[in-house]
Amino acid sequence: MGKTAPVTSRRALLRALTATPIAVSTAIASPWDEALAALHQHYDDEPTSPLRSRAGRKLSRVRYHRAESFLPDRHPRLDQDWPQFLYRAGIAAQLGLSSHLLDIGFPDPWCARHIRLHVAKSLTYANATGLGHDCPDMARLAVVLDPYWKWNQPRLFGEPEPDDGGFTVEQVRPLLRALLDRVHEVTGHPRPPGWRRGQKEGRS
């Protein structure tokens, strides 16, 4: 995939933003400009510079809560439907990564246009902008899930399912949990209402 873009901590950007209220749309040089420029060039994406806002922060929280609601753990019967399990896993992962990107100021229309349903690309942009979730197994799972719609496609005339990379339910669950825990930690968003109850029900 070419050279890895340099990674700068999310905390560094937030320190740079402390002098300016979040509601003020004043352009601030991002410490991730170099990393983003490399990714824009690699993917041939339209350049964008993250700019935090209250609206973005609010939408980010909604996306994180939706990510938690889509975790396959909340739907134990999906254990018996592997393609649907991976489909929901892809949605949960993408929503969680979207939460991080929106929180640091990526425009939602830009994400919809350039990242779309590509989980691996979303993870790459997130890690380049301070998510700091450098888990090789999650990176491999992101490739399997990418794009996640493929796991919800009907298979006609004996068409084989996409390659699942050899993953199992027992392997995917903790990887998704760790990803969303990291998003929760980095964004500072509260857990959604009923989160603890959902965790217990998912394990039962």
C-alpha cells in the first residue's frame, strides 16, 4: 500500500485547539497535515483539513452510539449467520471510525464521498489522525470487512462467499469491542443508555 503516513497524536491537535472555542470556525494548522497530504495523494482524494465544530462533535456522538447498537454481540442469533455477523461487524466498525473522524473535524459529506463503506480506508485515516489503534488483527479484519455491503449480497447459483480471512466469531468479537472502546476513550463520548445491560445480554 506504499509508504505509511506519519502519525501524530490526537492530544497534540486538541492542545492546538484549546486557545480557540470549538464553536469558532477559525482555521488552525493541523499537526496531521503532512499525514493527510500523503493519504490524499495515495488515495487520490480531494484534500480536506479537519476543523472541529459543535455540530461535528454532536454527530460524532450519535455515530458512536449507533456503532455500539450495531455490534453483533447485541444479536446473539447472528452467531449462526456468519455473513450477516460480518455485515453488522462492518457497519459497527465503520460507524465507530466515522465517530472519530467527525470528532476531529472531517466534514461528513467528504467522508461520504471519499471513504464511503471502506472500513480499511477509514481505519487508515483514523490512525493517521490520532486514533492510535494500531492493532494488526483489526487492520486485517478491516480488509475482510471492506466494503461491508459485500457481506449482505445474495449469492446466486452457488456463488462463493467473500474471503473471511479465516476469522471466527470468537476472534471478531473482542476486536470490535477493543475498537469501540478505543473510540470511546479518544472521543470522550459517554456510553449509550443501556450499554451495560446490552453487554450482559450479549454475553448471555
